[in-house]
Amino acid sequence: MRKLEGLDEESLEKLEAIRTPGVREFVLRYLSLCQPESVFVCTGTEEDQEFIRREALASGEERALATPGHTLHFDGYYDQGRDRDKTKFLLAEPSPHLPSLPREEGLAEIHELLRGSMRGHRMYVLFFVLGPRGFRYQIPCVQLTDSSYVAHTESLLYRHAYDLFKRRRFPWFFRFVHSQGELEGGVSKNVEKKRIYIDLEGETVFSVNTQYGGNSIGLKKLAMRLAIRRGHAEGWLTEHMFIMGVHGPGERVTYFAGAFPSMCGKTSTCMLEGETIVGDDIAILWRERGRVRAVNTEKGIFGILDGINSADDPVLWRVLHRPCEMIFSNVLLTEDGGVYWNGMDGDPPSRGTNYAGEWFPGKRGPDGHPVPPSHKNARFAVSLENVENADPLWDDPAGVEVGGIIFGGRDSDTWAPVEEAFDWVHGVVTKGASLESETTAATLGREGVRELNPMANLDFLSIPLGEYLARYLEFGKGLSSPPKIFSVNYFLRDERGEFLTTKKDKAVWLKWMELRVHGNVGALEAPTGLLPRYEDLRDLFGRVLGRRYGRSQYLRQFSVRIPQHLSKLERVEAFYRKIPGVPTLFFEVLEAQRRRLEEARKKWGDLLSPQHLPVREA
């Protein structure tokens, strides 16, 4: 191997030991293009990981906090979320149905932006696998970055695999090239030249002039886009889903996968006290002997902090205060070396430092907007080994059997707090593909705008949506025991705008779903799906939350709002009529639901009370 400037003998030897074809050529190509001052090849040993931790502090990308093992990172003021407008697929023939550019044009642009982008920086070369080591669909990955924060975060979130790249000749691997670009005040200076490009043909992700994790941590949602395409070709699914164990009667544990858009309660659901977590964000699902199994592609949590407090999120609260290796980002640094995020216990301090610099009440940013103590999209990164409710099977390459799939978003006026679909097809169409949610701070742009977000996965699809839905419907065929599909809605409001549920109620909805998977309780047959019976919820509220649950509250939560459902069907159909390749079956299911709703409206009016619904026995 030829030696390039910045590549020392030790790093050269580490690269020469790799057996997987293409790795050395990949590293050398971008070493030559990006021109870093030095290179560090991480073998995944504790010694190498400790070197990265020290470099993150020495470079100023992270700051040590008072709690042992805790550090803090700040992104730039204008670099605080996934940037949809700057994220493009590079395709030989750009698609009107995917955010895309001509491949050669995009490669030329990104390579020019990367040219010399690492001058004065160190390039970190890291090797990982997505999924547990030994998993049948594990995905080998090589990450190049000049950010010690990115290298450190990925070490918390993913499984190191340098030894596997040495022993095995992987026939392919995902490739990631990230550069912060020129820095000013420790953050990316040229954010107007931010680019996040995904080359599907080369299975390579490029990002430049950005630090925010969703744009720079390649193995997260960027790798997910590549994995969706590969899984589509090979017959498995890559989904924006948590995986959790819900503990039922006796010693029974039932595993659920759940898809929620960011900031819609995804992490807080799978971190509920008394339940166990396999993963909080990305799952691979496959069919095996007539059932669905799933693994977490990650080994850690990159979670949103906004609103987490000791009363509503006791397990997560304890994790966040545990002395262990943990990285906070874009929270308020307090004068005593602690952190504060919006909605945590206690009042905000009177002073501190955050992503906008020195902070005080009334602070305004460079754009004139008020600056809260902590960004709404502030995050934490921690490995699952430091999470007290980690499921015993969280790292099992055999995965877990999925009993139910949950879809949930921010919906103020339509969906009930919990509902079961009639069957797989009905669930895919009316729950997953019809998932609407209000936009949040996790993406740049306007907040509070209602958007259709199929399977909470729309931002990450690398195949046409029509093909994706056809694959989902096909995936359920031949399953002897398909997972039940449910919807949940933690954000339903009354006519005064008041929430109809509390944050803790989700514990009851989960227990009801677990009982339904095993046929232990019956349900009420509504035009839109199967709703809980009052008596079952009353008993669960008493047993799970120690709280009385009144019938009047039940009726307000579970009465079917027929005009809102009909309006939703119109929006969903109008959206999908513009999408090529959507199966005819999809529209047939929507039409059948419309007929059921209209018949119920003629009989009962705009608000269908659960008291009028027939019982479907368990």
C-alpha cells in the first residue's frame, strides 16, 4: 500500500491487515481528497476508544461535566436538526418521487466540497456492523470522519467490527464520509454549503459542513436509507421502529415494534418503568418460520431530552443521572458543571452556556428569535449496557419474535388513544400508511404542520413509496401468525384544546395491546378498528397506575369522531392517488372504511359512542 501524507506507520499497518476488499482503496481515496493532517484507525479496543474520548475533550468538541463520564457537545446555531432540503439521493435518473440529483452531478459537487475539507483535522477511520454481531443480515460499515464527537458517539451507538473486517472478506460494505469542514468558534462555519448526499449505487453517504448528529452520524438515519433499499431487494424490512418487551401476566414477555415520528413519544414509550427495551429507533424485521422477528441495528440510544422529568419518565431520568459514559448535545451548561434541558425537574437557572453562547432569560439569537435554555431537539447518547431496563435479548443475533406493531404520531383530533386493526392489510393501510403527525423540532422548518408520514419512515425512503407499500403488504403474506397492528395517539384533545390523556396513560395502552395479542380480552368493533372495552381499561388503570378510570373519561377518549375520520380518509386518498405503483388493494381498503363510517354516521350522527359498538369476543 502506498503511504500518503498524514498516514503514519501504525495506521498503515492497521489498514494493511484488513481482508475485506475495497476498504483500503476507499480510505486512501478520501485521505487524498480531504487532506487531513493525521489519521487514526480505530480497532475498537478500549485503548483506541479512550484515545477518541480524550481527543473529543482536547479538541473542544466535547466538554467534561460534573457527573463522571458525562460530556457535552454543542452544534452550531443554524445546525440543529436533520436538513431535508440539503439531503438528496444521487441517482442515475433522478426521481420526481424522491429528493434526488443526477448521480454524476452530485458526486462532482460533493467531492469538490470535500476537497481539502479536513486540513488541520484528524481523520478517524472506524469499522462497525449494524445489528448484533453474528446476525444473519448484519451490515458491515466503514465510517470516515474528522469529528471526534461523531467518532465518540458512534462508539456508544454501534458495535465495533475491525476484527471482523480483518477475519472476513465481506463482499460489500456501507461507506460513510463526513467532514465538519472549516470551523469557526468550534462549529461548522459554512453551513450554507451543507450537503448530505446518499449515493445508492455506491452505497455511500457523504456529509459536509455540518455537525448535527442526524446529518453527521452516518450509521443512523443515513445508513437506514441504504438499508431500506438493500432490504427491499432481499425481502426484509428496515424500519424507523423501537423494539420493546411488554411484560404480561405471570412471566410472559411480548415484544412490540413501534413506529413514531421524532418527538412523538417513541423513546419514552419503550423506556416505561416495568417494561424492557431492545432498541429505541431502528429495527430490521424479517420472516422466519411463519412469524416476524426483529433486531435493533444499534446498541445505544440517541434520544431527545425535551420534556423528560422524574415524574413522567422515571427510568430514563435515572439513566440520565447515572455516572457512566454519556454525551449530551445542545442543552444548557450550568455554572456548576451540570446540564439543564427544557421541561426537566426544577426551574431553569438564571445563567449558563448553550448552543447560542452565553445564555440568560430573554436571550435572543443572531436571527432575533428567543433562545430557550435548551434546544427542543437537544439529545443524549448512551449505550444500552448502561440502561437499567435493557432487555436480556437486546444484543441477541437471533432477535425477538414480534407480537405487535404500533404506529403513533401527533394527532389532536382523530385517532383514539389506542386501537387495533382488523388484520395485517387493514393495519398497513389505515394505521401505518395513514400515519399523520404534526412536524416537530427534529427537522428544520415550520413546526406544527400536519404531514402524512407513512410508517414514520417517509423521510428515509430510498425506494418509491408505491413499491414500499406493496412490499409491506406482501410481507404479511404467508405468515402463520402475523403481528397484530395497533395505532396509538398520545395527543388527542377535546374541544377546548385540553389533552384527553396523560403521559402515564401509555402504560395502560401497552398492557391492553399485550393482552389482545394473546386473546385474553375482547374488543369493540368500530368502523375504524377494534377499541378497548371500558371494563378492561378500568381494571388496567387500577392495577397498572393505581388510578380510578371513569366511564365518562372513557367515552370522551374512545368515541369515534366520524367527520374527522372521513376528512382524514380524503387527505390520505388524495395523497396516494398522486403516487405511482400504489396497489389497488390499498384504495379498496380505504373505500371499505369510508363506507363503514358513512353508514355509522347515518345511524348515530357525527360522534359514535363506544356504547353503540358490538363486542368481538377474545
